[in-house]
Amino acid sequence: MATTTSITTTYAGEFLRDYIAAALLSGKTLNDGAITLKPNVKYKEVIKKVATTDLIKNASCDFDASSSVTLTERILEPEEFQVNVELCKKDFRSDWEAIEMGMSVYDNLPPSFADFLVQHVIGKVAEKTEQNIWGGVNATEGEFDGFTTRMAADADVNDAVNGGETAFSSSNIITLLGNVVDSIPSAVYGKEDLTIYIPTIAYQSYVRALGGFSSGGQGAAGVNNQGSLWYNMGNALSFEGIKVQLAPGMPTDHIVAGEASNLFFGTGLFSDHNEVKLLDMGDLDGSQNVRVIMRYTANVQYGIGSDLVLLTLA
């Protein structure tokens, strides 16, 4: 059965090819290179972890082993996902783009709509992948376990104090970010790729706090005395010298801190995430259906849990 299609527009001349879609998350975490990308993982990749006890002791004339070495591992195993949509060309004969379908009863899907549909599917997959990276739950259809899900179940991960807060705001965000920094292990603090990853609501709260004019704001008129005009959406944010990365897919009750080199996204081919196939079924089964098909693999994993920090609101 074809996917239900609702056509409520009227045909009034040639369509001007201006499609407007709802704003999509852009897969920002991957596009910004904010975590480590692991392509070409066909099945599994092993992430080795090495732990040692004290390596150095007083010298002697003999060889005397001074440490124990423990090797453990985590498995990065991309899961396979798919997009399958079926549209009936008949549903578009009375729509704006009917003229693009040709005059024959053996018509085609309107080209401008086909182009739009491809981009729309790619955008929706990018949005869902962004959400899965940070908050996905494997038991949910179309999801894999994201970083916050994995970290919440890992006793090795450092938990930051939440102060009993239930939501991010301009009056508490600086305190909460401070709690996250306080929980960063000394061996990790100062590393070049150390990053604080925050959801959109926390990012907005931090921008507002830096603009001042609130109990948690920075001075009477914020950064450079510019008030709410200080931020132009292009400024890179940091907190106490640590990069702050907007993670639009992160659940609204979490903050994560860690090295980008300790957070991994695995997939088969990156090109799979940009390949959407349109199949006209007319020549195959005589129907008037067009199928939209996409297949790709994805999953995340981290290496050393004790080098990571997770803040979870109450």
C-alpha cells in the first residue's frame, strides 16, 4: 500500500519551483567534526583501552617489572537503517506540478518535487542521526544507543553535580557549566580537543547569560558592554578556556564533556548518508508508484569512560 499522501493545494499555472520545508537540524556534530569519525566500518571495530599502574620506581641494578598493564576494549558496531517511502503519481496529477508530469497517462513524478524529496529525506536522516548520536535508545525503532544513554549506564563516567536544577536557564547555566568543569579529570583538563557539548536550550541560556541583564549574567551589559547584541551566531563559544560545542540532538537535560578523540561515530561509507534512490515502479510492476529508498549504517562509542563527564538535570 502506498504511503498516505495528502494533496490540499490547487493548480494555478506553472509552479515556480520554490519549495519551503520546515527547518531541519543539520547534523551539526558530524558536520563540525566535533567527534571522531570512523568510516569504512563494515561490521565491527575494536577500540582498545590501556590501563597501567605506577610505572616509575627507584632504580636498581636488576630488571624489576614496575607496573601492571590491563587491556580492555569497547566495540563500535554500526547498525543498519533504511528509509522506504512509496508515492502514487496519480496523487500529483491535480497538483501544482501536473504540467511537469507530461501529457501521457504514463507520467513521471514531477522533477522539481523529486529533487525536493531527495533533499528532504537527506535532511531528515541528518536530523535523526544528530539526535541518535547524543540521545538515541537502541530499543526504539530507527535508533542506536547515543552517548548520553551509554554514559548514564556506565559507572566509570564522572557525574557532575546538578544542584537540583530541572531545566537550563540564564541564571543557572554558568554554575552548571562550572560543575561540569570541576568534574573533568586532571589528566584530561587542558587537552587540546577537550570540549563541552551542550543542547540548544543550554546554548541559548549561555548566550543570554553572557549578554548580562540577569542574575546569572556577566556584568550589567554583558560581553564588551554590548548586552544582547554581543552574539552574532558566528562566534565560537568557550567556558573557562574550554570549547563549547552546540549539539542540537542532545537531550535537553544533559551536558557532556570530554575529548573529541574519545568519542567515535562509526559508519560504512559516508556517501551512503547522501544517496537517496528514486525508483519508478511502472516498468517493473505496471503500477503508478514511485519508491524512495535509502540505506546506511551508523552507531557511536567512546573509549575511556573515566575521561568523560555527564551532567543530568534532576
